[in-house]
Amino acid sequence: MHSTGSFIDDRRPFSEKNWGHRTVIYAKLAKDMNTVQWNSFYAGLGYAGEIQQKMKECSRPVEHWTDNPDEYFIVGSDPVEEEGEEEEEASS
């Protein structure tokens, strides 16, 4: 993180007081991780960031939320086919 400059600036110092009594455990686990594990961890964070961005692009802003389930659909999905339609297409 430090070498790439990708880090979160937090005004609170990283300490047991501000982060909880399990801080020592998390710090030990992080210290024990090897390079491959860190690379996998950062790849996962990057992938999660991409998913979050895609969800933002396809999400309805809060001010437009409704309680009507018919107002919601998955963007870009194929229409759902009835079981009979699938059999007709297969036999054609």
C-alpha cells in the first residue's frame, strides 16, 4: 500500500484504544502474510472496487427508490423465457 500510495488517510491513530482490543491479533496476522497473500488480498480489493463501481452505474439513486417490485430489474439481462418456449425453440 505504501509503495503505491494507495492508502486511506485516517485522522485517528491506529491503536488498541481507537480500533479495539483485537488490533494486536489483526496486526500479527497482517505481519505474517507473505507477498503472494498480499497480492491476492489487493487483487480482491481491486475486484471488489470494480464491482462497487458497476453497481453504482446500474443502481437507482435513493431518491428514486419505490416499494413496487415491478419497478426493479437487472440491467442488460436477457428476458426470462417460459418453460414451454424453450421446448418449442429446441424442436424448431
